[in-house]
Amino acid sequence: MTSILAYCRPGYEADTAQEITERAAILGIYGYCTFDSGQGFINFKVQNHTDADRLGLELRVSSTIFARQLIVAVAELEDLDTADRISPIVEAVASFRSDHWQNGLLFVEHADTEEGKDLAKFCRKFAVPLRQSLRKHRLLTFKEKPELRAVHVFFCRTDKALVGYSYPDCRSEFANGICRLKFPSSAPSRSTLKLEEAILTMLTAAQQQSVFRAGGRAVDLGACPGGWTYQLVQRGQFVEAVDNGSIDDALMASGQVEHFAADGFTYRPQFGRVDLLVCDMIEQPERVAKLMGDWLVKGWAEHAIFNLKLPMKRRYETVTTAIDGLQKRLQNISGNFNLNHRHLYHDRDEITVTVIRQ
Ligand SMILES: C[S@@+](CC[C@H](N)C(=O)[O-])C[C@H]1O[C@@H](n2cnc3c(N)ncnc32)[C@H](O)[C@@H]1O
């Protein structure tokens, strides 16, 4: 068996399958996907191991929209003996021993479903003896080395697991492909975690530094009650918060926020331009993408981070159409833009887009 295993949010299997199939075809790799709706992962089956390995080396999870993690899966182990699950897993890992790549990390994982969550404790405990055994068989380095290949054991049930590996530049650094964040107790809404995850996982350290220069200015469209504004204030920004709703008192007391009860589609920056435009208005994705394009093309904002609401159907097409349109407009103006779009863990039926001017 050889396939690419992609983890995703349960309910987004068809979108993930469509995206991985398309991205693989661009690399000249053809296959088909198998999945059950709601299981939180898909399997992209390919002809041979060489194709799967090449995809593992060339398709970065960070360049995809819906995949949380991508694994080259080499074995599907069913009816694992509860008295000894380790031996067949060690055997499977030995089958992808390589002269070029050592394994420097181990992930024992599960899907982001209710059944998957029941396996979390088991996975944590099981990782300890498995790690020891892999080291004893010289299939895992004694020190953790994130710059090497990682072994993944993905449990579907306690007696069924997929075993494979990922390459350092292409995988998500997080177990289960999930960036967990602690909710800041003084933030006014849980939405704050969406922007925090976007900043931490979609922007490089250098981009974070240049976007959030000391004393920078930002506009937050659809700001209330203020979860996104909170992240900007934490990063030393002065924020024009635009929304007809009411904004958190503590944020207003920071002295860094001005509230404008106005329509986000007609609002213009107070001083002609800002460093960063953020937008979390729940609106048609084409409309929001067009508005973001207007701000960037007209130079009202240097960079933008925004969410696009996903429709019930044809989500992948809707997103790619909106993003392609924006990309075309940005190509026509001077300056290079780095555009990323991801379905983040803290997003629900929406994706997050970052547009950073180089
Ligand atoms: C999902 S909430 C934003 C949550 C916010 N980002 C936070 O972290 O607290 C969407 C907000 O967009 C605002 N909104 C929707 N359409 C708008 C428009 N045309 N102009 C301004 N605000 C709008 C709504 O009033 C609502 O407060």
C-alpha cells in the first residue's frame, strides 16, 4: 500500500481530496482519493512508492488550503494484537529505512474527531515504549532532530494504524497538524485565536517583525467585540476598529484603539494609509476579496490578513476563484506580494488569507 495521508477538519474531506488530487496532478502525479465523510483524513492512493515519496518531498503542507498534515503512508496495519502492537509498527518503519534520511522525530497521532479524541490518551502513552523500541532498532535518532524525517503512526482505532513518514520542510511541526493555543483571558472573543494562529503559523519571524513595526497603524474591519484588535494592540499597533457593534472597554482604555461605527465597505483610513488591514466581516468571499484587493492596489494598506467565509458547496472552487482574482490584480502593481491561504485549526467555515508585501 502506498499513499499520501492528509489530515483535515472533519467534514472537509471532499475539499481536501479535490485539492490534493489537483496539486499532485500539477506535479505529474496521478491517483485517486478514498475517505469517509467526517473521518478527519483522506488517503490519496498512487501507483507506486516513488510517486508518493516525491509528493512527500515536493508538496508542502503550508502551501495547501485544507490539509493539516501530509504523510507518505507505507503500511496500513489492521487487527493489531493488543499484547504487542509495537513489533509490526517497528517492522513497518524498518521498511522505509533509507541511506539518505534518518528519522529524527516520532508522532503518534489520531483524527480530530470524537472517536479520535478518545484515542489521545492512548497515543500519548503508547509513544513512550514505541520511541524506545524504534531507538533500540536504530530507526530513530536518540536525540530529537526536527531537521530530519519524522515517523508518523496514525491510529484510526486502538487496533488499526497507518504508518509513514514526513519530510522536514513539507510537514506541519504540530502533532495532528494542530496548532493549539491558550485563550488569553483578557481577550474579548475566541475569534482572537484565529488571528493569533495566522500570525504565528502563516508569517515567518521576519515577516512578523516587519508587519508589526513599533507604533505601526492598522485597520480592523468588522472588529467587534475586539478579538482581532486585541492581537494587534498586544503587538504595539494603533488600531482603527470599524464596526457598528460595541467594542471591549479594556481595549478602548489601552489608548491604542479608535472605534468607528461605519460600514467596512466604504470606510477609508484616517491618515491615508496603514501598515496592516485585517478583516473578519462575515460576507460573500468574492466581495471581501475585492475589497482587500482595492486597499492593497490603492496603497491604503501595505499588508492584509483576512478571512473568507466558505459556502456550503463548491468550497474549493469558490476559494480558488476569489484568490486567483486577487492574485491577478496584485500582479499588475509594483512590489512582490507573498499570498497564503489556509484553513486553520481555529477557523470554522472560513479560511484565512495573508498578503504580505515583500
Ligand atoms: C465574526 S465578527 C468579528 C469578530 C472579531 N474579529 C473579533 O475577533 O472579535 C463579524 C463582525 O463584522 C461586523 N460586520 C459585518 N458586516 C459589516 C460591515 N459591512 N461593516 C462593518 N462591520 C461589519 C459585524 O457587526 C460583526 O461584529
